[in-house]
Amino acid sequence: MLRYSLGRLLGAIPTLLLLIAFSFFMIRAAPGGPFSSERQLLPEIEANLNAAYHLDEPLYQQFGRYLWGLAHFDFGPSFQYRDYTVTELIMTGFPVSLRLGGGAILVALLFGIGAGCFAALKQNSVADHAVMAVSMTGISIPNFVMAPLLILIFAIYLGWLPAGGLGDFRSMILPIIALALPQIAYLARLTRGSMIEVLRSNFIRTAKAQGLPTWQIVLRHALKPALLPVVSYLGPATAAVITGSVVIEQIFSVPGIGRFFVTGALNRDYTLVMGVVVFYGVLIIAFNFLVDIAYAWLDPKVKYR
Amino acid sequence: MSVKAANAGIVAPQGRSLWADAWGKLKRNRAAVAGVWIIGAMAVFVIVGPWFSRWAYDFTDFANSSAGPALATGHIFGTDSLGRDLFVRTLYGGRISLLIGIVATAVSLVIGVAYGAVAGYFGGRVDSVMMRIVDILYALPFMFFVILLMVFFGRNILLIFVAIGAINWLDMARIVRGQTLSLKRREFVEAAEAQGVRPFAIIRRHIVPNLLGVVAVYVTLTIPQVILVESFLSFLGLGVQEPMTSWGALVHDGAVELESAPWMLIFPAVFLALTLFCFNFLGDGMRDALDPKDR
């Protein structure tokens, strides 16, 4: 188990390096620079600015400098938000984004798995078809369409919930729902499919023959094997929630990390954009790693190579 | 499977091909059939519809700006804040969204099939290196890269095609590789090899044509994903450029004017969701029809 985990961890390193290199050189290849969009600066001043941010060095040297900084958890200074380092900016936004994204994943797991199990137990009944039709709708309505619709219904017409901002717990409800709905839908379909398969297997028939009540069969015997595909979907789900949150944060004006990414890209704030991409990239890679470990632990068929 | 269908299988066991079987199953799937019809109707509608409109997609009717849907003005879907007719804009947006869906899927299809077939056919070390690369790429948050691309290199429609196609080929490559691995052990491939046909010719003439069925299913599931990505980009203001529009861009405009002009959100949102819905149902139906396990 330990060797398997270490191997996986080593495997994540090239991915991480590729992520950093890819985004670094792509951003630098883009036309325009962080100081070119403002009013014309004197050449001396621009040269000084470039020197201060080490933009006058050869590219490979800047890359080395950036990697060195990353190794010390230093994302560098922000070009746009003067007096702030990227690390500080990310740390102000992250708690908010985490509440939003984490909440969405928890909600999705709870409702997605629940609905999936329910549909599987009532396979081919009206209830099953209804759950599946609703989940297909959830998959087909993108979250950036769902979000304004939710605002329109629950904030404007009904006036039950605030339309956005960062207030109390209630202000997070709509963004979390908007972000979670597509994932609930995917998870429900996934859980239903694998649960149906598991419920047909021999050990479940044995359990039924012994007269165990259904809830006990599901919870104690069927759920664990049926959740394997769900566990492996958690990696992509996290990635989807993170990308989705960029838009959701914008719609509900939630002050998370997402806005830094979009404004940073528009302003050529190299370090801020890099910081967000690397931060989220590391998060996704780390989550995929954890999912792999959890999968290996859950599934006896996976060999610890 | 119903008892009747099961009995029919027993009574008439003469060889039905996998495809005939799948086709029959697909036709019995009412949701999938309805999906086909609605997609077809939608395509005809967005292509033909604008010809019957009194307004061009970029004509600004100042007398009726931000007007709600009304028959009297002729703006049956209403107008946006510049007085442009929403009906004709929704149809134009549909043209762009569907076009991008098809072209970008074609891009990912070409890359994915070529990559997967080569990896699967050559096998061994080539295969493991190529698939390892796919694994690594899988872990990258591609959406971020596409957004960066669009921000930095301008919003050019060609770039949208390539960028979206380039992030969607990974699944295709995996599926194609899996299929190729089983195909390459078949007799007709062996026969071609024995006759000295070159590897790339075998891939082109014998492997790829036999992949088409599986690929067709996957294409149906990729198109809605691509439309979704495009509307996501357009929603961020990074997709097609004004005055041209797409469903995602229209939804964005609608989200901005949410309180004063909800119709600007609702019509494009319904069109977008309906199309994605139908593609997903069709793709699902096709996958179920080809699935030997038959749920």
C-alpha cells in the first residue's frame, strides 16, 4: 500500500511540472505585457519596472526563478494589485471558494448517491424514470444557465434567498445548488447503473435469501462495491466544480478565487493567473491522487504495483 | 427486457447482426427517437428560420429596445437592450452553437481516432508511452488553458474550434485504443499483415472503418459537451464576437438583464438546454443499444 502510494505520488510530479511549464510559457507567449495596457510609460520607467519584476531576464531564467519561488510556496508579487503578493490574494479568496466548492461536492454526493440508490431499487418504475429524467435535465442545463434561472425564481420572483454576495449561510445556498446540480445528476446516473449491477450479483441474492431487510442489504453489502465508479468520478467532479465555480462566483458576485483568474487574464497579471492555475492544478492533482488511493483501498481487485 | 422480447429472442435465433440488433433497440427507445427528431427540427429551424424574419440579426430597432415578447411589434421573443430582435438572434446563435458543436467534435474526432488507433495498433512501448501522455493530460485543468488561449490570442472562431477540439480528444483516444486492441487480433488484419500491407495503411483501411460504430456513439455524446464548452466560453465573454452571437453569449446577456428583461435569458436558455437534452438522450440511447449487457 505504501509503495503504491509513493509510486502514485511520483507519477504526479511530471503532471505538475507539465502544468506549470505549459501555463508559464503560454502566458509569456501571449502578446502584450502587464504594463502595456496602461498609459504610455517612459521607456526608462518601463525598463525599471521590468527590471524590478525580473521581466528583463531571459525566459528560462524567469522560469527557474518562478519554480524556485514555488518550491518555497511563494507565488510572487501581483502585477495588478500592487502591494499584494499572489499568495495573499489566493489566501483571501480560498476560504470562500472552498466553502462554495466543498459545499457543492458534499451536497452532490449526498443527493446524487441517494437518488441513484433510490432509482436502482425501484428499477424501471415510474419513480425511477422520473429520477432519471430529472437527472438528464440536470446534466443538460449548464450551471451558468441554471444560476441566473435560480436567481430569477428564488431571489427575484419569490424573494426567498439573496441573489448573491457574501453574507450569512443563506447567501451560499443558491450558488451551491447551481454548482452542485450537474454533479448530482451525474452521480445519480452513475450510482444507479453500478447499484443495479451489484444488486444482481450472487452475494446480494444470498443476503436476500437469508431474509435481510432491503435497507440493510443496501447499506451493509451493496453500497461499498457500488460506490467504486462514484469514487473514481470524484476526480473529474472536483475539476468540474472548480472550473464551474469561476463562473458561479462571477454570477453571484462571490469574492472567491475565480474572479482573480478572469481579471488577471484580462490584465495580463502573469503571476496572479499563474498562481490561480497552479493552485487549482495542484488541488486537482492532489485530489486525483487521494481518489486513486481511496480506490485502491476500496477495491480488492486493484493490485498495489 | 420484457418477457415478450426475451421470448422473441428464443423463437427466432437466426443470426441478427450486432448492428441490426442495436438499430432495433434504438428505434424502440422513445426518448432517443424523439431526440433525433427534435435535433433535426432544431437544425432546420435555425437554418431556415432567419429567412422569414423581418429583421437582420444585427439590426437595431430603437423604437422597441428592451421590449418584451409581443405579437404586435413582431418581436415574438422580444428584443435586447439595443433593440435587436431576439428571435432572429436566438436562431443565429443556434447556427453558431451547432456549427461549433459539429466542427469542434470533428477536430477531436480526427485527433482522437488517429492517436488511439496508432497507440492501440502498435501496442507495446509505443502504446504505454502514448497512453501515459494521455493520463498526464487528463489531470490538467484544460478549461483554464482554453480560457487563457482565448484571452491572449483574441476571439477568433477558428481558434475556438481548435481549442475545444483539442481538449475533447482524450476520451475519444482511450475508447478508440481499446477497440483497436481487440480489432487488431482479428483475421482480416492478420491477412493484411501477411500480405505485407504497411501498418498505417492497415490502420486506415481496416482498423478505422471498423471503429466507426463505437465512434458514432461517442460523437453523439461529444457534441453536447462541445456546445457546452463553447457556451461557457461565450458566457465569460470569450467566445464569438459581437454582433455575431451564440447561445452562450445570449444567455450571458440575459443573465445581465435578468431583472428588467427575463425573456432575454429564458428563450436562449430553453433552446440551449433542449438541444443538449436531446443530444444526451440520443447518445445515451445509442450507447445502451450497443451495450451487450442490456440493462
